[in-house]
Amino acid sequence: MTGNYTEEMGAVKSDLQTLKEDLATLTKAVKEDAQANALELRANAKTKFDSARANAVEAGTKGRRKAQTTIQANPIVSIAATAGVGLIIGALMARS
């Protein structure tokens, strides 16, 4: 009976060693996969950020050009509108 017990313990030790090696391999694979995914996500985020920044710059440039054209076409209305906005802001600040 002792021989059988020793064989069983040897098999359990062997199984535990195999499990340990499998866990090490799995941990390494998960780490590598996570690193690859992180790099991919970072690249995608940078691409989207660069695209959004370019769109914002383009929209700002178009808005500025439109404002300049409108002001040049209607200088009196533009001055009156600016004065009106200034009065409203001044009144709001005076309330505080």
C-alpha cells in the first residue's frame, strides 16, 4: 500500500509541476496579448485625436473667415451687436 501511495504522490507532484508550468505560460501569453492590445488602442486613440484636432482647426478657420466676411460686409451692424453684447455682460457683472 505504501508503494501505491508513493506513486500517487509522485503523480500529484508531477501534475502540480505541469499546472505550474501551464500557469506560467498562460500568464506570459496574457501579458503579451495585453501589451499588444494596449499598443493598438494607443495608436487608434492617437489617430482619432489627430483627426479631431485637424477638424477643430479647420472648423475654427472657417468660422473666423465667415466672421471676418460678415463684419466687413456689415460693419455698423457688427459694431452695434458687439456693443449690445458688452452692455449685457456689463449688466450681468454689475448684478454680482
